[in-house]
Amino acid sequence: MKAVVCRKYGPPEVLSLAELEKPTPGKGQICVRTVATAVTASDCRVRAFRFPMWDPMILMFRLIIGVSRPRKPVLGLVLSGEVESVGRNVTRFKPGDQVYGMTGPSFGAYAEYTCLSQNAAIVKKPDSMSHREAAAVAYGGLLAGYCLEKGAIQRRKKVLIYGASGAIGTSAVQLAKQAGAQVAGVCSTANLELVKSLGADAVIDYTRQDRLNDGERYDLVLDAVGKDKSSKFKDSCRKALTDGGRYLSVDDGMLKSRVEDLHKINALMESGQYKAIIDRAYALDRIVEAHRYVDTGRKRGNVVIDV
């Protein structure tokens, strides 16, 4: 099978297309023929081995993925495709099922076939959702859903999303609105209309001001970009909390992938209340180019890969 491998850490050029043996599902595993995947910020961090050193959980993660080179040379956290075969004791899926979701720390989605546990954050894909759309919503939808739940979104009236135009941010805006919150999104000038179209009640252009206006307060502030990017504007967001308000970053510990969040996205997508944001699509043999683009930090929503 064709697969993109990462034999060492470094720039996008460390990725290369290779022929690997097709995997066979073990006990409790399914083998998925991958139709589409996505280049996520996490994929790029792993490829470059770019992680903050201050978090004990991150230090543990660095040991899990490999210190000198990736333990799992085939990267890729999200996929959408068809169940090709199943191992023993698999009850959730059968061959022919159209599925999508996140592989987790085993990675492996940058390949024509991927084996993963039937208990991974994988669900059946609705017929109305394309494989590209499914690959696009999996990463942002799962992480945004977990962060908002952690921030007790159901009790929050005013929410600020910093980095509202990225994969996690575009999902967070939509999910926070569905939870009934008044949402403000922070993004650059080029993305103001996009964030408005997702339902944001207000959009704030961080390129035109270096802090929030005096008196602005929010019940929940979600940093959807991460702690490796800082600015005066982000510092002002951290301080703009109501009494009892909470500030969360996507870098606050290890984020969990939950099947129930994907079921929620399925329902919202089918009812037209949630949409996948796809910036660009590349073929698998252009994965280096795709990683270069994501590394610029300028993508809108998601960058998908046709496998």
C-alpha cells in the first residue's frame, strides 16, 4: 500500500511516499481503507518534534511518540474511509461501513489502509457527509467539543474564542453557538467574514488592536491556538473574565477524543447546523506541500488530503 512515512523529525521535507505492507487487523481491531485524511496542527508538531517543555503530560507524550525519531513512522491523526476488514471480537463495525474519526496516539492515517481499535473515537459516517468533510470535522470537532465541555459551556453566557478561524476555532464557534452562548471570535482581517458566517455574534480583528476594549468580560475564554503563540492581545483575553469565569487553552493537558462528540457532530451536520470548513485539498503525494502550508499558520479551517 502507499503511505507517507516520517523516519526522522524535521521540516516537511522529512516526509516521503513509500510502499508498505498492508496491515491486518488484530483482535478487536478494524482495518479502514482511508479515503481522506487531514493535516492537523498536531501532525505538524509531531513531525517537527515541536512541543513545550513545561508540561509533565507533554514530556510523557514525547516519550510515547519517540525521542530520536517517530516510533510510528506513518503519521496522521484523523481519517474517513470504509471498513475493509475486521479482527476477532469486533462488534461495533462490519466490512463496508463508512466511518470517520481520530486514530489517537497510534497515528497511521497517512496511508491507504489503517488498523485501529474498534473502541477508538470512530463512528459511522452519515451518507450526507462527504469523506473530505468527515476528515475535516473530526479533529476540530473532537477537540473543541472536549474543551467546551471542560469549560462548562452549558453554564456560560458569553464566550470568546481566540483563534476562531482555525480547525479547532471554527468548530468551537459553531458548538458554542449551539450551546446557546453569545460568541465573540478573534481572528485576522482576512477571516472576519468566515467567522461571522459560522454564527459569531461579534468578530474582533487582532491585527488592528493590541488588546480588548476596556470593560469587555467573558464567562469563558478559549485559546484555540495554543500556548506556543503569544501576543499582547491574547494576554488581554486571559484577563477579560467575569467573576467565576474560566480561561482554557487547547494546550492545557492531554485532550480527550470522545465518541459522543462525533455523534453530536453527525446530528448537527445532518440538520444543517454545523459545517465543515475546508481551506485546501491535496493529493497524498503532495503531503510535503500541504505540511508547508499548515506550517505557515494561515490556514482557514482544515487542510484535507485525498488518499
